[in-house]
Amino acid sequence: MSKYIIDGGHSLSGTITVDCAKNAYLPILAGTILCDGEVILKRPPRFTDVMNMCLILEKLGMKVTQENDALIINGSKANPRFVPVDIAKLLRSSIFTLGAMLGRFKQARVAYPGGCDIGLRPIDLHLKGLRDMGVIITESHGIINCDATKLHGGMVHLDFASVGATENLILTAVLGKEKTTILNCAREPEIVDLCNFLNKMGARIFGAGTGRIEIEPVKKLYGTEYTPIGDRIIAGTYLIAGAITHGEIEVCGCNTMFFSSLIDKLRYSGCVLKVKSDKIYLKSPKTLKSVGFVETQVYPGFPTDLQAQILTLQTVSEGSCVVQENIFESRFKFVPELIKMGAKVRARDCTAYIEGVDSLSGAEVYAKDLRGGASLVLAGLTAKGYTTVHDIYHIERGYSDLDLCLNSLGAKIRRED
Ligand code: UD1
């Protein structure tokens, strides 16, 4: 198993540009299934989740090639093959093939998806929405069989503004027969990006980024070229890396409005920030101040995917802080690892209480999931001595060359296989 060995205590400085967003790239890759022509997706990030999604597309008969800095995806020979459990379990986003196959072929058969182990991750909202649209669904032995030959439009209300359910319903409805309106849908920037991509292929989707999305069906989508948005979670992770090492960095390539909730917290910590539309400069103070309280919420609230990173920053900030995780039920698995490094954190159910300490000390720690794993790297950057982060395959699902990127800013990280 690969690991990072981090020599802590080096201040970061310099400029870094983020990759395209994982959570935009994955549903967009699934969206290419809807097109029987050629789609060119620029700047593919080298995340294992993206590579695995390409594998899934190939299993469905799509041709995926990489040329220069683009993926060329040809869907002319795609067919609605079964997505078995050994593939579906590779990533949560395998579930997007359900909506996309239903959209194009009006039938789909997929196994339940995998993904980070951060609590129960049901897909009941996806399935209820599909049923509301006339899809007939039967489930047996963990396999979901869907028939959308009687797909109709109408109004679909989501009990919770689920990102994945919103995206799956959009993918299903784009090539339908009647107008579909999704109410209480998620408003995340990655959903807007998916809709922009689909609209560029000829779809007619209105209202993305609001709580009400309307989809007017079209008969066909056409090939296009598209560059997905920059990754706000990676941008946020780098900013916190700059803050936790008392550094001075500039992060480019992501719309800064997408992480305004983090910017607000970093200012409260005592960091100086200069914010432009797609780049941000941060200078961290000698002593960081605790932000007091953070709770995760749906966009534009504080993102659950930055919860582990902001909590880690609190472990070395002056004062005490409460972090409340409201989106996933089991997202503190990294906390016992932080405690091994000297952090003072007490996590119970979905609430963590943090008392800032002067410094962390290097230790052997284990990544348990993607963002929690990245937060252990952040802890290692500030800790005294050496930190070994094991099981970095979790981190590589959503960060490419995190070690080299941080080293380009002055970190001292060695990757060992
Ligand atoms: C997406 C992101 C993930 C992010 C999350 C919340 C992708 C590939 N992943 O995940 O990085 O952390 O949004 O911003 O975009 N839920 C149900 N039933 C459902 C669907 C969801 O109960 O059918 C619950 C989940 O268990 C969770 C909450 O709703 O508690 C949020 O889930 P959702 O918004 O669907 O997140 P994902 O799409 O899985």
C-alpha cells in the first residue's frame, strides 16, 4: 500500500492551480452516455475516480481515448449493459450511469454503488424521483432494474436536496417526452456545470443553481467540447494547507464564489485574503485563532467535503471550536488518527469538540476516506517531526499528485509504494 512520509514544519509559499472538479467531471462523464456522437472533455484530472468512471464507460461500449490534455469520448457504439457490483463499487458516481442509460436507452441495470465509507449512503431519493417520473424499478440481490419506456414528465419533489439524486434525475429527463420540474433540488456549482455541459450538447435545462430546475425534453444531443469547472474542495484544501503552515500562497483556477463559506472562516482565523474572481491569495498569521463553530450544510453553506480539513486547522488554532457535521452521519473517522498526533478532539455522533494545542507531533496514521485522508496530510504538514500517512489510495480518488503539488509550494513529502 502506498504512503506519504511528511517532514512537517515547513511554511508553504507560491502559486498553485487546481484541477477540474471531481464532482463535476464524474456526472459529466456519465452525461456523455446521452450523446451518440463525439464529446471532448478538456483537462481530465488524474484522480482514480475519474479513471474508474472511464472504465465504466468503456464497459458500456463507449470509446474513451486521451489525447494531449483531453478525453475524447465516442458514444456511437454504447449499449445498456449491466453495471456489475465489482465495477459499481469502485465509486459512488457509478450510480450516474443509471440516469444516463435510462435517458438514452430507456432501460438500465446497475448494482448498488460504492464510494467513501462516511455513513449510510442510500439512493432512495434517486429511486423515488425516478418512480415519480414513471420509471418502473425492481430490486433484487442488490441489483437495480429500471424500465423507462413509460417515462413521463411532471413534478418531482426531493425530500432532501441531494446532489446525486438531482443529477441522476436531470440525466434521465433530458431526452424524455414531457417537461420535468425538479423541486427542492440541490444547488451545488457542480450541478450547474453538468447542466451547462448538457445544454451545450443541445439540452434545454433551466434554473440550475436554484431550488427549481425545469427540463424541457429534446430528441437528441450533439457532440461538443467542454472544460468542467475547477475543484473548490481542492482549492479549499490548499488554502487550509497555506493557513496551517503559516504560509503565504495563491490558489488559482476556481471561481472563488464557490467557497465563500471557507473564505469567511479563514478570515476569522486571522488569515489575510485577497480575493479575485478565479484566484485567491492567503497569508496566514503567526497564531491562528479558532473559528468557534462550523456546521456543514448544503451549498452555499459550509461544504461537508471541507469539514475534515477545517477541523484539522482548529486543532492548532488558539481557543476551542465545535464542528457539527449535518450531511453525513459518519464523517469523523480521521479524528482518532489526529488524536495520535496530539490533537485534542472529542467526537460524539455528529459533533466534534476541539481544543487547540500549540503543535501536533508526527505519527503513523491511516487514511480512512478521501477528505479525512487529505486532512491527515494537512496535519502532517504542521506537525513536528515525521508523519506517515498510510492507505493514500483513498486520497488519490480525488487529488492527483498531492505530494508533488504541495512540494512545489515548499512541503517535504515523499511518496513510497
Ligand atoms: C455528493 C458529492 C460528495 C459530497 C456530497 C454532499 C459527488 C460525486 N459527491 O455526494 O462529495 O460530499 O454530494 O455535498 O458529487 N441521501 C439519502 N438518500 C439518497 C441520496 C442521499 O438519504 O437517495 C442522503 C445521504 O445519505 C447524505 C445526504 O443525503 O446524508 C447528502 O447526500 P447527497 O447530496 O446525495 O450526496 P452525494 O451525491 O452522495
